[in-house]
Amino acid sequence: MYTVLHIEQSDFFCKMIKNILKEKDYDYISTDSFSEAYQLLNEYKIDLIITSLYGKGDSIEDFIKNVNYTTDAEIPIFVVTSNNVDDQKKNLLNLGISDYILKDDLEKEITKHIDTVFRDDLYMQTLKKMKVAIIDDNAFESTIEKDILTKYGVEHIDSYKSGKQLFQSNKKYDIYLIDMVLENEFGKNLIRQIRRNNINSSIIAVTVLNNPKTLSSILDCGADDFITKPVEEHLFVSKLKSNIRIYTLNKKIKDVLKEMKK
């Protein structure tokens, strides 16, 4: 069961969004005050925030900053408004909101965005169950990646200092995080070898390299994506979830093709 916090001063829009959420069997909590919203965030496990631009006791900008920088959990925030000013929209997006929704087509847009957020949560649950290999000869960098994964509940993580060590283990993984510049090895060769042996795995290059041609060649040799160092936590996890989304889609396509062949 998901819980949505709604900050809105209009009874009309409160009733509309409450009805949408109740139809989807989500718990709904509402307030017209940013100040009270802080208290509710402390009292309840909130999975999503929907807010208007205005609330009692604080500004929308300060509220978003406080939620994003003082709350342990990463909570998606949707801002709902009739105002379509580009400068304000950019400012709110830069502060870390998930999206900006106009009231003109609120019912349809709210449903679409909420479904997307909770579908992403399912991808996160899938990620937690996956087996992850980190190949990096820098112990500090490897520990950073492992600590982030552990923080998000990923339990099956192994670290290797080289491709040789990885292959000697005879283990296969769902996700490979590969440093591109290893001692006496180049990550591209490692990617090619992993891809030959495990075509369905997700392979992500983790690198300090930033030349466009080099990054393109990394993708061309079999990597699904790349993440630049130093690793930024939220982008790192979002990239992983994005690859889970592709993995899930590919699996569904294969299942459909199998059924068609029967």
C-alpha cells in the first residue's frame, strides 16, 4: 500500500485527487500547510508528494529544498499548478521535483505520473534481488559503489579487482559495474567477454573517461550504459533502475515470442 501526501488549499482539487487515489487503492493524506506537511512526513511513511505552488507557513521553494536535503528517503514530488511560466518551471525542476503538472488535464496527468512513480518502485524492488558484480582495482571507488547499493537494499554484491579474478570465480551476475581502466586490462575487452558469455546481463561502464568517441565505443562493444566518476548517488541508482526497466521489457518480449512459437 502506497501513501500519498497532498498539499493543496482548494477543496475541489483535494476531492478530485483523493478520488483518483482511492480508485487505485492508495492511502491519501491532505493538508493546506507546508508547516503541517513537515509533521506528516515525520509521522507517516510517505511514498509520494503532490503539491500546489502555495501552502501555509512556507514557500514551495523552501519546502522542496527541505524535503530533498533533510529527508532520508528519496520522495518524488509533483507540483500541480495552472501557471506555465518557463523560468519558474526550470527553477522547480532544478530544485529536484519529479515533474510539473498543469491543472488543465489534471485527472489524466496525475494518473499517468503516479503510475510511473510506483512502477519505478517495482523496478527498485527487482534491483534489490539482483546479483551485482563490481570490477574495479581501486578499493575506495569499489567501496563507494557497494555502499550505495547496500543503502538501497541490494544484498547480492561481489567485488573483484580484475576481470581475471571475476572469470576465475565462475559466477554469473545480473548486473556488471566495470571500471574501464584496470591494471593490465582494458574494460572494453572485459565487456566483450562478459557479453559473449552472458548476453542477458546488464553491463554498465563506470569511468573517469569523458571523450564522446571513447564513450560511444564503450557502448558499441556491448555495454548497456555508462556512469561517470565520481559516482553521484541518485544518478547512479536511476541509471540502474533504467537498465532494470529495459531488462524487464526485454524479458516480456521474449516471453511473448515464446508463446507465439507454441
